[in-house]
Amino acid sequence: MYKFLATASLLAISACTEKATGANPAFASWNREAGAFVDVRDPGFGESTQNNIQIQTGQKSYTVGLAKRFAAEVPPTINFAFNKATLDADARAILNRQADWIRQFPEVRFRVYGHTDLVGSNAYNKRLGLRRAQAVVAYFASQGISRSRLEAVASFGETQPLVLTEGKERRNRRTVTQVTGFVKNHPGVLNGKYAAVIFRDYVASATEKSSLSGLSGAAFSTGQ
């Protein structure tokens, strides 16, 4: 009888503990390492430190990281009318978003790749792809971005269609903007310290002008 009651009590305590902890293995034993609670409840804990270590030790490419971030945060692609290299309103709206992102990182270089559909000869389409890429670069330059950070490439032409068709296809008539590396010898880049670049822009974005910045000393002294 006593053995039965003891077993029932242990099962009840175990059930209460499991319910309280969500069956979390971090609480299954008193002999867990310090920080186990944080690691389990917050899977992202320590990722920023790990990311910085991997970049500094060469285990992770900061160029690849920035390229992925660019593609995730802004649309990297714009499209063109048939046999045209002019930018329509939709294309300019996307390029404005790209330009805003590019201006945040004066240390970073970009390439613009030109593509066409499969109508016409390969030689003509390579030239057309280059004209499209150059139109994008020229637009970025008009937005205050240095041409030294930009490169127009037409190495693809009709060779990388998104849609396999011999006919006209707007989705194949495009340019793609990509991060390709850092500006050589830029003073803001020290041994590839990507974290320092990000931190600088984070601080700048969080800084607001004081509402009192326009007031003169006389206004304070006279109580106005």
C-alpha cells in the first residue's frame, strides 16, 4: 500500500513538473549546465556572436551574407519591354528601393546582370542585355551612387531564361542586381569587419535629432 502511494506521488510530481516546464529537457535534471534555460527557450541566443566569429575566422563569407540580405530585403530584379532598355515606372520604383539599400553600405560593390528573352540572335541579345544593365547603373548614378561601386555585365544575354520559351517573355527580359564584394582599400572596412559596418549603420539609424537642437541659448536664458 505504501509502495503504491509513493509511486503515485512520484508520478503526480513528474506530471506537474512536465506540465510546468513544457516537457523541456533543460528542466529534466538538476545537473544541467549554466545557460541551458536560455539556450532552449531562445534558440537565437548567441547567434550574433557566432556569426561574427565565423566571419573573422573565414568560416563564413561576409560577401555571401550581404548578398543574401540584399536579395531578402529588396527585389533584386526589374523587367523590360520587348527589345527595350528603358526603365518604366515599376522598374524605377524597385531601383529606388535598391538604391536606398546600396547607400547604406558605401563599402560594398555591386554588379548588374542583363538578360533577354530568346527572340533574336545571341549576339544581339548580349548587346541588349548590356544596354539594360548600363541603364540600371546610370539610374543608380543619378541617385548619387558612385559608378566606381557598380559594374554592368551582359554575360548572360538569352542564355539564362527563367521561362523556357522561344517566344516573347517579359520575365526573361530583366536585370538582376547582386552584391559582389567590398570596395578595395575602403577606410570603413578593416580586415573584413562586417559586424562593425552593420553596427555603424545601426547606430546611425537609431540617432534622432533633438527637438531642442534649433533653440538658441538665449531662448533658454530668457525662459522663452
